[in-house]
Amino acid sequence: MPEVYVRLPARKHNYEIKIGAGTLSTLGAEARACLGSEARRVALISNSTVFDLYGMPALGSLKAENFNVVRWLMPDGERHKSVRSLEQALSFISEARLERGDAVIALGGGVVGDLAGFAAAIYLRGIPLIQVPTTLLAQIDSSVGGKTGVNLPAGKNLAGAFHQPSLVLIDTETLRTLPARELTAGWCEAVKQGAVASRKLFRQTVDLLSRGGPLGELIAAQCRFKASIVAADEREATARTDRRSRRILNFGHTTAHALEKVTSYGRFRHGEAVGRGMLVAGKYRKV
């Protein structure tokens, strides 16, 4: 099982990204190991599409470790990453009477991870979060680094918080059930990270995209790159001209966010919009 360590020395908050086939069956044991023996309740946040596929194995694994599990399924789609959904999530967590030693588990793609992460960040001023990303884009990008948030009428991700997870558990088997369009969106994000990282990661990404093969090592390499950027610039405080700046991860995102906003988050997957944004940025750079 490839493992990636995210080290944030300024905050003394280190965590692991564990990657492999079938890791969902270890969720309970991994959650118990990182949360400790005092944790009693976990709130599993997902959507109906993902939960129908992976909810029962996740629940079974958690209950085997004596967690009291409650679940809330949010509507599917970027347009539901909203203040209204956030309020519903917080009400659910509150009614479940989670305490500071308990945790929120995000089982799903980037929308689920962003919203569940923001809820965990602000409930009781912050409780532990475990990310279990089920899309390629979420596995290599949104689940790593602690950015959480929701969209506002004025634009995407305008309300949020930095809240690092206690664990990221990636099961590559979940990619087998992804629609082709979702995989394409993830590959767009992978190409973006390769482009801003190094020739080596870019070539590794393009080679695997064109030839196929096991994804575990590529996901680990992508996560290692993002972890290195986050460790150097957790909150996007470094000047954009610095190669260690977290802002380099925003390549293609200016146009992408505009496309998503003007289409009311209903036409483009985020990765698709990023792909178009990279084309725009590349063309503009040449002018």
C-alpha cells in the first residue's frame, strides 16, 4: 500500500494518505488508529450514488471497530455545494451529538469532501475529518491539503476554511465504477498537476493516460507533489512567483471557475472546466 505523509511543521499536524485496492475494508481500523480509543461517534457524509456503491462496506468496517455511525446523504452535484446544504449538514451533526473527539467522514468526490470538510471545520470550532475520496479528481487533489468550502451566489468556493484531515484513505477500486466523463475530469486535473510539478510527473501522467495500467503509483506521485506544496505553503501565503507557492495549483482555475459559475454549475465537471482553463491560460501566455 503506497503511503504519502503530509507534514505541516508550523501546525504540528501531520497525517497519512493511504492508497491501495480494497482499502475501504480497513476504514474502521484506520479511523480507530488515528482517532484513538475515546472516539465514539462518526458522521458519515456522502451522496446516494456513492453510498449505494460503497456505503455498506464503509458502515460495516466502522461498526466493527465499535463506532456509533450516523449518516447523511447530500444531493449530488456541484450546485448543491451551498450554504443551504452546509446548514443541513451542521444540523445533522448537531442532532447526532458529536463531540470534539468524534469525527466526520467524507465518502465521495470533491463536492462531498469540500462540504463535509467545511462542516467539520466549523462545528465546535473544529472536529476531526477523514477523507475517503471516490473519484480520481478527489483522490489526487481536493481531498489533500485542507481546503474546504462552499459556493456563494457571487462565485465558487468563496466561503470556506483550511481544515486538514486526520487521514486520507484512497481505495483505487472505486475508480472502476466511475463514468468515463468523471475519469476524464480527473485526468484533466492530473495533467494540470503534472504540468506545474515537473517533467517527470507530467511524463508519468501522460504515459499512463495513453497506455493504461495500475493507477496506485501515479496517484501516490500526484499526492506527494501536492503534499510538498501544501507543506511549504499551507494557506496560500507565499508570493505567486515562488515555485513553492500553493497558487501554482490554480493553473487553469480562473477560467474554470468562471465557466462553472456562468453555467450555474450544471454543465461542466470541475476537471473539464480546468482543462479548458489550461487551454485558455496557455494561449494567453503565448500572446
